Amino acid sequence: MKSKTTALISLVIATIFIFTSAYISAKHKTANTTENAVTKRYLYVAVPGIRDYLGYGGHGILVFDIDNNHRFVKRIATKGFHPNGTPSNVKGVAVSVALNSIFISTIESLQRIDLATDKLVWEKTFEGGCDRMSISPDGKIMYLPSFEKNFWNVVDCATGDIIKKIEVHKRAHNTIYGPSGKNVYLDDIASPWLYIADAKKHELVNKVGPFANFVRPFTINGKETLAYVTVDSLLGFEVGDLVSGKKLAHVEVKGWNMGPVRRHGNPSHGIALTKNEKEIWLADGHNMRLHVFSAAAPYQQLTTIPLQDMPGWICFSIDGSYAYPSSGEVIETKTRKIITTLQDEFNNNVASEKMVEIDLAGNKAVKAGDQFGIGGLR
């Protein structure tokens, strides 16, 4: 009887050991799968990203494989509808690596989508609507402008809850959270000033300008000392000192005339700084071109690149190899050559002013770009 009991106990112990070892091994294997996964680079393009025109890619997030000639990978279903049930135009796109989430703002609402599952985590509407937002480097805080009202909402990225409201002037619009995480740069398109908020106190602390007209799309260098600003009625850009608050330069495009544009109203709606901060790429809506300038004074005009449609925005890949105008071309930055155009699963051309690179290891985001063409030197 004693030997049978001993044998039974030994069998139970052996069984527990086998199952425990298998569990630990499986858990370790899962962890290693994530840790050792090859990092893949993808371009996430939110549509409709040109007004609410569905003819530029439909509705959702279109994902492209950067290292496979920007081939279409998948379409992620999204929310974001007008009260009448039609898709609302996307106003901004941003990523929290910490939360493994991509955020989309539309005129009425903000969505958080999980990058591992492609599922909606939540969608929230905001009084006054939503515009082009920006997220802190640690992925926790978002500055979400109202839809051209006189305030920004400071939002908790995890929950979507409002932390604070910041009033500025009249028409909140584009927003850049500085790479240092210390300041946020606020573009009120009814003001010739670029406003600066303290990211800890969530209050205005400075402003830059005045510029020649109302501020439109802008970008900054990585050290947050300079702003490159487009303004109404200028085919060109201006430069501001983010430290002193003074305007430093006024630069006009030479050899090309201003003319009517189909969207946005101003001639140069779109500007970006190359990652090495040597060049400024500038949109020209009337002539459907990108103009390339040296990023150092006197800002020499270097060349021009023809596009298939009106550009209304520009950004770059994380490594700076590719430029992405909103007209849908993929341009090799070094050679200025168009190497492909974005196309969806139906071979339709895709165009959007709201796109961002996300690098994934397995289904986990490890790095994200920005939608603003911010310089890469820190």
C-alpha cells in the first residue's frame, strides 16, 4: 500500500512538473517571439484625409509596407461619421507607442485604435469638435485643438478624458508637441502669432511673431529653436525664433506665380524639414509642385518637383529616406525622384493629408514618426 501511495505521489509531482515546464516554456517562447520579431516599417494613411472626399481612398486606415515598395497591406475599419452617417473627414493622426495605439481625429470625434488588434478601444466626441492634434513623446498626453474654435483640450491618451482647457485666440488648428516634451506649439489660423504652451503647467508662456499674415501649417527643428511657418497669401515661408519670439526671415518662391487653389485658401499649405535639417520642402497648391529650399539662411531655392495633384501637406519617413506629399506620391528624398504612388486594394490612387510611419516588432509599436515634418537633430 505504501509503495502504491509513493508511486501516486511521484506521478502527481511529475505531471505538475511537466505542465509547469510547458507553461514556462510557452510563456518564454511568446516573450521571445515579441522580443526577437523583425521590425517592419509601415505607413499608416487615414482616409478620407482630404476633406470628406471618398475618391482618394475611401474610409479607414490604409497600411502600406514601406520596405516592399510601399505596397498595400490592409485596410483597418474605423468609425468617425457625420450625424447623417457619412464618413467624416480625418483632421489628424497621431501615435502613442506606450499605449500601442493610433489616434484619429475627425471633425466631431477622437478615436483610439489598438495596433495589435486593429480594434477600436474608444471613440469620444468633444464639445467644439476636433482638429489636428499632437501627442507627448511619452505617449501619455494629447493636445487636441477644437475644430477652429478658440481653445485646445489637453487630453489623457489612455482614457480620452479632458485634463485641462487652454484658450488662445479664435481658431485653433495645427499642433506640434515638441520632441523635448517641454513645450507645445499652437497654430491659431486667425492670428499672425505662433503660440507656445508649457507642457507641464498646460498654459501659454510665449508667442512667436508677428508673421506677415495668419499662421497656417508650420514645422520646427528638433532642438526647438526655430519654426518654419507658412502664412496666408504667401507662396513661400517665414522663419521664427522659438526662444526669442522674433521673426527672422521672409522667403518667397521665385519663378512661379501664385494663383487659385482648390483647398485651404493659401498658396503654400504644407511645409516640412528634412530629418537632417538641411532642406525645407514647401507645398505649392496652384502649380501642383513641391519647392525645395536650403534650410540655412539665405534659404536658397534648390529645385522643384511636379506632382499629380494639389499638395496640402508633407511629411517624411522616420529615417528621412522618403517624402510623402498628400497628393499620394512617394518621393526618394536624396534623388527627388517619384518612385511610386500609393494605391489601395482596388488599385485606386490614395491621397491624404493625414499619414504617419509606425515601426512594428510583431504587433507591438517600437517607434513612430510624426505628421509634421519635424527636424531630426536633437
